[in-house]
Amino acid sequence: MKKTKVAVLGATGMVGQRFLALLENNPYFEVSALCASERSAGKEYREAVSGRWAVEGEIPEKFAEMPVEKCEPGIDAEIVFGALDSSIAEPIEQAFAKEGYAVSSNTRCHRMCEDIPLVIPEVNAGHLEIIEEQKKNRKWGGFIVTNPNCSTIAMVLGLHPLQKAFGLEKISVTTMQALSGAGYPGVSSLDILDNVIPHIGGEEGKMESEPLKIWGELKGGKFENADMKISAHCNRVNVKDGHLETISLSLKKKASLDEVKKALKEFRAEPQELNLPSAPKQPVILMEEENRPQPRLDRMLEKGMASVVGRIREDKIFDYKMLILGHNTIRGAAGCAILNAELLKAKKYI
Amino acid sequence: MKKTKVAVLGATGMVGQRFLALLENNPYFEVSALCASERSAGKEYREAVSGRWAVEGEIPEKFAEMPVEKCEPGIDAEIVFGALDSSIAEPIEQAFAKEGYAVSSNTRCHRMCEDIPLVIPEVNAGHLEIIEEQKKNRKWGGFIVTNPNCSTIAMVLGLHPLQKAFGLEKISVTTMQALSGAGYPGVSSLDILDNVIPHIGGEEGKMESEPLKIWGELKGGKFENADMKISAHCNRVNVKDGHLETISLSLKKKASLDEVKKALKEFRAEPQELNLPSAPKQPVILMEEENRPQPRLDRMLEKGMASVVGRIREDKIFDYKMLILGHNTIRGAAGCAILNAELLKAKKYI
Amino acid sequence: MKKTKVAVLGATGMVGQRFLALLENNPYFEVSALCASERSAGKEYREAVSGRWAVEGEIPEKFAEMPVEKCEPGIDAEIVFGALDSSIAEPIEQAFAKEGYAVSSNTRCHRMCEDIPLVIPEVNAGHLEIIEEQKKNRKWGGFIVTNPNCSTIAMVLGLHPLQKAFGLEKISVTTMQALSGAGYPGVSSLDILDNVIPHIGGEEGKMESEPLKIWGELKGGKFENADMKISAHCNRVNVKDGHLETISLSLKKKASLDEVKKALKEFRAEPQELNLPSAPKQPVILMEEENRPQPRLDRMLEKGMASVVGRIREDKIFDYKMLILGHNTIRGAAGCAILNAELLKAKKYI
Amino acid sequence: MKKTKVAVLGATGMVGQRFLALLENNPYFEVSALCASERSAGKEYREAVSGRWAVEGEIPEKFAEMPVEKCEPGIDAEIVFGALDSSIAEPIEQAFAKEGYAVSSNTRCHRMCEDIPLVIPEVNAGHLEIIEEQKKNRKWGGFIVTNPNCSTIAMVLGLHPLQKAFGLEKISVTTMQALSGAGYPGVSSLDILDNVIPHIGGEEGKMESEPLKIWGELKGGKFENADMKISAHCNRVNVKDGHLETISLSLKKKASLDEVKKALKEFRAEPQELNLPSAPKQPVILMEEENRPQPRLDRMLEKGMASVVGRIREDKIFDYKMLILGHNTIRGAAGCAILNAELLKAKKYI
């Protein structure tokens, strides 16, 4: 199969760097352009990112000497990955979509638009069908697909086997989120040493609304929100990567603890069937130890692409309680956008 | 007023050290004996604790040269504070109570006994009435009073104004607990660096059961559990002191956000009226900032004796959600036991 | 004694906040003006600093409602403390000195000027004599006095008893410096978690040059550098406050280990004799434990105003090696500038 | 080539685990026995190590179900790797050597014995010649080879190119050592949070003496210490893996900065020539950035088997100063012992 040319918008930032690290050996895609702000444009990538490469290991050789380009249509690529700051991304992503590019964006600006799909490939691949509608409405040659917020992805992917098998009625979640979720330089060391910061701007709203769209139905060209209630408490803790979430939930159709565990363990979906290159073999991992998952120990299971579920037990108010852990910059950001693009290619949207 | 002589059982441990730091200038009490294991008995306190003094500042001068005694009745004291490890405390505390000492214990072993009160002075001072029953039943000259687990104290004190004014129906809580709660050496640095440990042995059970007794009624010499549901998720985070808890709750009698805030702000109770020396002026502090309370910044408010409440807002599943922070080794352990003893003295139990 | 009116330039920053916390109850000084950038000027102090108060406890009541003023002469004060960023401080401090104010500055911009004294009161109080020269040269009504860099102060104060008694020939120092030394937001949490940053811009140069001036002689209106060699390695570690330094040194006049310890223990100087309000009783503390001083345990000895020395032992290359710890934002910054001002007042320079 | 059977003594401990992780795919060796204390013997490895697997990733499948055996000769292996606690290792290692096993030990107990080599393969492979002497003296069928302490290995490997090219006269070193160096549970989280511990028992002595043997000459069956002076300050910092060291040194034969850098960059030795499977391509890496190496970013260069040198510059007292970083549990422990064994095999000692 011929590799599709892809570009990264915001390639010098923290999520942009993660895109590159994950794309280095991708069999579907070949990075043909690195785009960033005016300040970086014209420099070699290594120079533009100097001293701020934040992913483990060195800058991949193949990208180090590529020139950084401006974030404007005209670049040599079919797909563009969106990793720009949300404050400036909206017009830029739309410009690319208008000019015929497929945009797979990690930015929040288009997530809740009514003709733009918000996709986790294992959960709602069918929502891609709105793309035709989107292109027609907006008179675009290309289109935009988005992935959810990092803390939403971990939760929705981890709980999807239960939504599918039994239906979810209520979810109460408390997050303990990693520092890398705030970007770089992000959280000051003086704020987090010997501390927890019990507030992340806008995060609780995203966790309470995005799942309703993702688990909603696409009917007659419109998304109908799923019928469930979600309440979120979001906190920042002194952990580099990996959002850990405590979850209490009630099911629509009652199920035994064994049935719940079975549903989680056996869950596979379209990306696994299509054998997409970035798809985890096991999208939801169930741990049985009483003190797992833990961020540092378990965030890299399935190369950071799984939701790790643990400590499932009965709840005195809800039906069950449990833990979910997800790698926030891999599955929770760049990795999900790449998997979305692989799905688009496998399903001939590109 | 003549000072009452008090002893600390387990004086060399972490909670024992905190007892001494708090008792150094107490106007009601004078520390007349320091008791610890056979290994320490006979040594000077400074030597017995050498290299393991874990409270800020130095060992108070007045205790440094006191001899460490064995944990056996016969010591010169009227009150003994219990800070022994729960694995060995039970027979020792009972021996003291039998011999006429008043035992104010921070240990968990007697908390759930049906004739032993589990007291937070601002919440259920009335439960001390069971003492007469206890002495009679057990044919003891003295008696035992206990205080709850650290994470329970923060929650129950912080929510008591709402329980009193409106009644609590359901509480869902997730804790982010400090390292000092695990004692010394406690949690290995290798386990908590860049990590969260999502399990604390026995802690969830304590948080789900102790409040039912504390908020229960003492009727005809028996405690009747409060009628409410509690579900807890307990986690250890990389913070030295201060347990932070996210709480979602429903009230029995509906109340507006303003009414809820008013109840919290105006709350005062018997320790404040009696002007007990260790009582905080304001037992429940309400913060209005969107990112407070935080452990490092707010754990020492009211010298560590308050529950600090913040971020009160509506919940999509329960009535309200909020944060509560409490200092786990001060109000959550030694400070509560001392306040219990002050209450006993003010109410002539001693 | 009537209190002298003082102002703080850069009152909203991290060092400025520390000045206010230390000045709250100072018996010599009364804070009459708070000055900061144009952006803050006109606001109440509480509002100007909102969410960025970084000292333990709350903003002192007496300052919370004071108006923030611009950093321009005309304010009602006799002394101004300099806590501005060094990139903008130079012309501002000079404007104040010209208009008759006494400037006690923590900023680096004037430290190495040949007519401006660089003072640690216990070390080189005599250098204040250059003030007359300075006023005359520059035709200023007031004057500028500076204090050294934080890591320099800890080292020079801690070693001064040895310089005085035996003379220092060579000093090799490696620092492990606290996060608060980089200001706020300063070091990103992503850079320091599970890490050490082995470089602090300009710091090694300051540690190698400032001591030569401080320990130099003032002769005929000119400073002559001390004759010694200093080499520094500077590192940032994951500690909130307190710079720890390993030091190897050789003496000009040989001395036994006991003589060295005696010199350190018995050291007192002019601030102690004058009983200045911010002077530590014991400016140099000698610890004998094999694993002390430690930043978290010992930084607040003498309210953060001492240099704490420990682990003195023979060195295989130099004469002796040891540890020195100093609180970087108290004795290493605001506290030293305040002590300098107290010295100026006691010696009638103001 | 047929794989040689190897066993690990102390296989359940932290260094033992690291041995297994590194041996999983070693082309020279096949792990045929896992030995540990009586308490673990008889269990499956997975069970014996339960909850204490501390290396990234899971327990390698091939070891999980192996039985744990006692640390006694008779096991099926040719080489045994020593990872026991030094308090019990001495008689056990000797028993194996006596019975004909080749012991490659990471334990400190035999390091300074006069007929036992202390080897870093790139530095003093020639010292293996003492083995014949050792076997004869002790009437052993097998023999013992040791590797140095973790902080020594990083320093000696990193400086060896300079020793070889110019001779080292004096080395002054300050370490900032990682938590994993203290084993598990090792350092309490309460001791290291917001802190540095400026003492590691016995460490300074090892750093000051071991290099003299390693760089010494083997003459007439005896080691003669190298002629140089070393002084060490050892500290524990809040870092998981990777010892960082600041080093000031003087050379016997003067050399320019360029000559020094060239010597470091071009250094290769016998393990590289023999192409040993665990040998790094580049045993000494020279970084030119002003703030590198850093433990979290650079400890895994060359899979943790290199010494990383940086910030080389002139020193005001010595000739040059610099940083050295080494991974303490890989090259500084298990990795060095494995490389020693590979060298033994390549040179036909086994």
C-alpha cells in the first residue's frame, strides 16, 4: 500500500511532538510537512524545537532536518493532524478542510459542532458518516474529524463495553490528571510540589458533555445525545503522564460482577478487526490486582493506546465502582487522532 | 486551673510525635509520661526517637530528656493518649482503662465497639454519655474514648453543618490522601514518585462505616446508625500532609446553594462555645476561590484543626459537589484526640 | 523608636511577597507603599496578587487592601526595598537613589558596581562606608546598598567564621538549589519531576565573583578583591525552598577539625551585638548529625536567617569538606535586604 | 553459538529483577535458575515477587512461572550473577565459586579482595588475568569477578578516556543519586519529598577507593593502586533512576579543551571491538548542550549502558569541570555484571 502523505499543524508543541514520535514508523502514513507558528516557520525542525523536545528519546532523525512551514493550505499532504492551541486553531483547520485536506484534529474547537464527528474508533466509527453532510453543508473539498478531550477518551473507551452490553445510566467520575495534559511549560513546579490542584479550567464541562455526543446516535444527519447523566470532579496531581479516574456508575440493564468483567475483557471493535496499525490488540485491559492500574506502572500498556480498568467492585450508591487509567498524550491525544486517520483510510474516506 | 497529667502511648511514632508537638503548650494538660515499646523503654526520649523526628522544628526541649517508659498502667498520669499501632493497642488500652485511666485513643481497634464512643467534638459530643454504660459493663475504673480515621474526620466535620441543617442522604467521595497517613517509613519513594497508588488497605470500609456511627443516635444506651449511604474511593498521592476529598452528595431536605453555604459558614459547636484550647475558632472554613482548598496552601488554616470546604457547585447526579481538605495528622489524628480530652475535662468526665 | 517608612518595589512578585511577610511585624519599619508594574498599579494589593500569593499563610491583613503604586519616586517612604526583575530594575533604583531614598536592593544589577556595597551584615558591615563616596560621585541625595545572590549568601555567611579565623584559600562548591530561586512560575513541573536540571543561567559566575568583593577590602574608597579561588557547579533540584551546597575548601592558616568547629559555633557579629530585630541569635549553626542539614528539615532554623553547616570532615584533596544550607528567599533574598536596612538604621545611615 | 546457562542469586530483589529484564533476550545467555531466600524458595517467580516487580513493563513471560530455588550450589548453571544483599552474600558467592561456578557479582563484599578483579570491561579487562591466581590460591574450581559500586562505574567509565590519554591527578566529585540505588522499599517518601538527603552510608568511601583499584596495575599477581586523589560528596535526590555527578579534575599531562572532548568522543574499547551483545556502541557520550545530561532525559541513552558527559568547561581551581550521568541499575549494576560475563565468555574464561 502506498503511504499517504500527512502533515502536523503545531508540530513544535507538546502534542505535536507526540504526533511525530508516533508517526515515525507508521506503515500507512509518511510525514511530508511540519507546520508551526510564524516564529518557527523557515527553521529546521530541530532548531525550532530546541531544548523543548519533551518525548522520551531524541527527535527522530527523519524529522530533525525537515523545514518548518507555515500553517497554511498549499503544503504537500493529504491529511493534516491538528495539534494547534485551541485559541487559534479554528480558522486554520477550516481553511485546510475547505481546500480539500482531511483534517484529523485533537483540538477542542470543532468537537461539539453539529456536523463534525467526535470519534473514538472503537466506540463510534459510524459517526464518520456525517462527513458527507459536512462537506455538502459547508461546501468544503475536504473535512474535519475530531477526537475527544484526553480525560474523556480514557473514560469512554474504558466504559464502552458496558455501554454496549448493558447501557450506562449514571457516571460519577473524579480524575487525577497528569501534568503533561497542561502542555509545556504548563503547571509551575511551585504549584504542584507537595500539592494537588483541584481545578482544571473547562475540563469538567468537557467530561460531562462530550460522552453524550460520542455515545449519541446519528439519525437523519443529526446527532442525538445519549440519555445518561455524568458528573465530573477534575484534579491535577504530580504525575508526568497518565490520567487516573475513579468511577462509580449505574447500568440500565442490571448485570453481575462477572458479566461486567467478561464484557470488559472480551471487548474488541472495528479497529481491531481492520487490524489498524495503531490499534491496540486489546483496547480495554482489565487488571485484577487490588492496587492497579497505577499511572507510572501501567500507562504504557499496549504502547499507551489502551484504557486500563481495575478494582471493579460493588458500590453502595451506584451499581459498581472502578478505576480507569489512560495515557493522556498517546491514546488521549495524538494516538487517537492517528487511529482516526487510519480508520478514515481503511474505510476509504481518504 | 490545675493542669491534668497526661501520657502518650506510642510516643516515639509519627502520631505520637505529633501529640507531643501539639501538647507542648496546652493550658489544660501537662505531659508527665512518655510510653513506647520495650525497645525504647529506659532511653531518653531524644535518643529513642533519634533521627526519626518527623514534625517540623526540633523535639520540644521539655520532652527531649524525659525517660521513655513501658506501656503499662502505673505511670503517673490521669489521661493517656493512644497512638500505638493498631496491631498491639487493644489489650494495652484496655489495661489502662481497667486501672482507672481515661484513654483518648487515635487507634482504630475500639472505634466500632458498641459501648465506646467515636467522637468528633463538634459533631457528637453527646455520645460521651455512653461512658457510664461502658464503665459499668466492663467493670472498669476508667474508660476509652476514640476518634475516627483521618479521612473520616475531615469529611464528617466538613459536612456536619449540612447534616445538621438538611440531613445527608447519600455521599460519594474520592480521596487523595497524604503520605504521612501511612506512618513512617510508610510509603516507599519508589512507589509514589510520578505516580498515584489507588488503594489504601481498609480505608474505604472505614469511611463508609464510621460516619454512620458518628452521626447515629445514642438511644437507651445503644448507638443506632444514621440512615444514609456512603461510597468511598481512596487513593494515595505524592503530598506530605493533608487529605483532599472530592464529594458529591444529596440532601434529605432540599436547600439552595446559598443556604448550603450559609450553613457551612455559620457553623459553630460546643468546643467553640466552651472555648476549648485546641478548638478552631471556625471549625469549617468555606473558600470561594475556584481552585481551593489545596493541600500545601490550606492544610494549616486554624492550625490544622479545621475542615476546609471549597468549590461548592451543583452536581448533575447528586444535589451538590465540593472539595474538603483536612490535616490528617493534626485534626485527623492527634489534634482530635486532644480536643476529645479537653471536652472530657470541660464536661467533668475527668 | 519611631518606625521608619519603607516601600517595596516589585511587591507582587515572589521576592516582594516574601519582603511583606517578613516586614509584617518588624519593629523598625512600617510599610507605607507597595509598588509594582503599570499593570498592577491602581489595584488593591490583594487583587493585584490574586491567586499568586506564594508564601505560607494568607496575605497579611494590613497589606491586603493597600493600593499598589507605580515604581516612581514620590511615594511616601524613606527606604525602598528592591525586588524588581533585574531586567528593569537598574534605572528605577537609580531614580529613587537620586531623589534621596535609601535603596536596599536584592536585585543583581548594581551588585558589582565599584561604588555600591554588596553586604551581608555579619560579614562586611564596614563596606557601608563607601556610601558617602557613592553619593558624592553620583550626586545622589540617597544611595543604593545591595545584597548578594541567594546561593552566595548561604556560602559566604556559613564560611565567614573560617575566613575570619584562618583565611580561605580555595573553595570548590556544588549547589542543589530550590525551585523558589527561579521565581514564579519559574521552573516547569515537567522539567523537574524525576529529574535534576544541572544548569542555572549566570549562577556559577555570581558564586565565583561576588564573594571576592564581599570578602575584599575597602581601601581608599575602592574595593580590592579577596585573594582566593572559587569554583562552582550549580544545579536545580526538586525542593521548594532551601539551597544545599557541598563544599570542599583549603585554609590559608592550617587548623584542626576542632578549631574549625569552634570557630563556626562561636561566631557572632555586629548584627547580633546590635541586637537587630531580624538578626538570628546564631548566624551560623553547626549540626553534628551525619545526615544533616536537610532542606525541608532545617531551612527554617533561626526563622530562615541562619546558614546551617554540617558534616564537616577531612577532604582527600582540600583541607575540609562540609555541607551548607541556607533559605534562599529569606536569608538569601528579602531577609538579607531587610537586615541590611536595619543595619543602616542602627548605624545612622538613615 | 550455544547459549550458556546462567542463574541469578537474589532474583526477587530490585537488582535481581533488573538482571532478568536485561537477560530476557541476551544472545549469549539463557536463564536456567532463579535463586532467592528460603522464604521465596519453592514458589513460582511471579508469586515470589508479587506486587514488588519494579522494572518498567511486566515480568517477562519466560521467567514468571519458573520455580524459585535456594541460593545453594547444585543448580543447573555455569555462571551465577550475584544480586544478593551484601550482608549475606559473602559465604554464598564463595560456595558457588568453590564448586566450579563463575560468579559475576554486583555485591560489594568481594570488591576489594586482593585476588578478585573489580572490572568495568571498557576500563580494565586485563584485570581478569588475576582469575588464575585466585583459583589457585583459594583452591576453587570456579571464580569470582565483581563490578564496582553504581556511582563509581558512572564516574570511572566516563573519565577513563581522560585517564588513558592524559592521566588523572585529582578528582573532586559531588553526586546526586537516584532513589533506586537504595533498593526497595529503600528511601521513605516522607524523607525525600521536598528534600535532599546529603548522606549515603559508605558511598563516599567506595567512590574514593574503588577507582584506585580499577585504574591500578596488575603486576606480578598483585594490584597496585593508581596514583591519584579522589574526594567525594554523596547525596540522594528525588529522582527514580540515574546518578548525576558534578566533577572537577586535574590532569597529569595538560590538554586543551578540544583534546579533552576529542578523547571522550572517540573512545572505544574491547567490548566494542568484540561486539559484545550488551556493549554500548558508544560507551562515553559527550553532550554539548548547556543544560545536559539530565537524569530523566538521558539515562536511557545506549539502553542505559553509557556514561553521559556534558558541560565540560575550565575550572578555576582544577583543570576542568563537567557533569557525568549513568544509569545506576543498568550500567551501574546488573548491566555491568552481564557485560563482565559476556567478556569472560568472549575471552574463554568460561
